[in-house]
Amino acid sequence: MKLKLFGVSLLAVTTLATATFGIAQAEPLGLPPVPIPADNPQTPEKIKLGDKLFHDQRFSSTGEVSCATCHEREKAFTDTPLSVSVGINNLTGIRNAPTVINSAYLHSQFWDGREPDLEGQSGQPFINAGLDDHRGSPFMVGEKQRAWLKKDLAEIDINTPVIVFSHSPLQKIYRGWNFWTEDAEQIQALLKPFKKVNVFYGHVHQIQYNQIGNISFHSAMATAWPWPYPESNAKDPSHLPKLTVQMNRADPFFERDATGWQYIDIHSGNAAMTFSLTDNSTRTVAFNTKTNRPEDTRYQNNRIPPQDHY
Ligand code: HEC
């Protein structure tokens, strides 16, 4: 109900925005009527409320960010010239803000078209990690679950291999893309006493592995929505993930090399991953007992230098 109400408001905002630019009044000049969901009619009151909400900073946890922060009227409702939007506490997203002028007419919303309409779009500014999240940080395990983990681990002998499944990577890889777990160090400290620890996680959508102390980290592959590696987008060295094990990626622009099947052999207590890739040769990332870290058995040496990626 709440979402729906908000969707209406946003729809209203967009109409207002066009009106402000003198392109449209009630019936936009030269444009077809604004599509309005049959079960969600517009009223002057809703339009007024939408305008209010668009500028209401109370929606952000710090009270500093409203829709208008990123969709600025003076910048044609964008945040140009930023290359990525900036939300609360200077957290950055992965994209910049497109204009919201005439967005009620669009058949798909966002740069990747992942929402069909404004009602679908409207909830996302609140859950989009890194832009604003009312819980502070969505990729944080949090006190409650850390307490649970501590209790659970207390019953296990330190020689028992431990496998942890999580959504977020439980390490800090790359904040710009939210490949980041805010309380990673606290989780790692809980896992430290154990001889063999493997963390499997999603969220990253790439072949990604790392070793921190006794803990091996392995991402799960993407079944859809692959991402290129951060280094293909951000050439500034300060934007590169600081990994203890260098990534093996011959072509950082080939984003589909992380879609396919992944087989995990955990018999030794250390994970050996076999990646059966849709558009690439099979890769194996296995724990090397000599170097004490996961390694790609066939390292791709002929790397392609960074290029522009759009
Ligand atoms: C911190 C910056 C930020 C805030 C705050 C923000 N947006 Fe956005 N907005 C973005 C970015 C970035 C995108 C593109 C995201 C994507 O493509 O994944 C976007 C996309 C959109 C779109 C899709 C437009 C298109 O052409 O596809 C609409 C509509 C929109 N925002 C409206 C709003 C509304 C309404 C609010 C307030 C509830 C809001 N935004 C708050 C940054 C922001």
C-alpha cells in the first residue's frame, strides 16, 4: 500500500517536472496523454504531495538526501557532471542519475531497464545499496547475526572445517560497487580460531576468490546479470580492489565469463572450484597447500590492457 501510494506520487512528480519545463501542462503539448495506471488515478492533491515528497530529506537516514539531491531541477533533473551518484555519507553508487523529465512515458526504467514503470521504480531509491538505506548499510551482517554466529561456532571443534554461506562477500573488496561487508573484520575474527574456513557468497556475480588469514573466499557464479570486473570500469588505481590474491582475468571486458555452472569439491576441507563457463574454457580455482591460498590452476597470462568500457 505504502509503495503504491509512493508510486503515484512519483508519477505525479514527473508530470510536475515536465510542467516546470514548460513542455507540458495537464495535456502535454505534442505528446500523448501521460499513461496513468487504471487503479492509481492522479489527483491534484497527489501531484502536490509528490512534489513535496520529491524534496523531503526525511526519507534518508541522515536527513540530508532527497530525490532532488540527485535529480536536480537546475541540472535538468540529473546529477551531471557526476559519473556515479553520491548518497548519504558520501556513499557512491555505480551509475549517475538520468533525468526524470518525461520518465512517466518510458517503457522501462533505469539505465538497464530493470523496472517496467514508475511504480516499480519508486521503491528502489530506498533499497539501492550505497545510495541510501534506512538501516545504514545493507551489506552488514549486523549485531544480531554476529551473536548467532558466535553461539553457533562455540559448539564446533577448531579442527572441523567450517563452511559459511552468505549473501555478501564477508570481506571488503570494492566499496564503489558495494562489494563490501561493513562488519567484515568482526566476522573474520569470529572465524579466526578455526583451521579451515570457506566462505561462499553471492552478490559479486563474478569469479572472485581471496584468502585472508585462515579464511578462503569464493564467490558463487551468476546465473544471470554478469558484471565486468571493477578494473574494467575504474582505471584509477585507487578504485581497484585490494585483494591478497591477484585476479585471473585475461579479458576484463568479457563480462559473460562468470555465467555458467560451478562445482565445488570440499572433501579436503578446502574448496576446489570448477567453473564450467558458458562462453569460455573451464577454469579451476583450488586451494594450494604450499602457498596456503586458492589459485587458478591455469593462470591467464596474456592479459588485455584496460580499455574504455561502456
Ligand atoms: C543518491 C542519488 C539518487 C537519489 C537520492 C534518487 N535517485 Fe533516482 N536515480 C539515481 C540513479 C543513479 C538512477 C539510475 C539507476 C540505475 O540505472 O540503476 C536513478 C534513476 C531514477 C529513475 C529512472 C529514470 C530513467 O530514465 O530510467 C527515476 C524515475 C528516478 N530515479 C526517480 C527518483 C525519485 C522519485 C527519487 C526519490 C524517491 C530518486 N530517484 C532518488 C539516483 C538517485
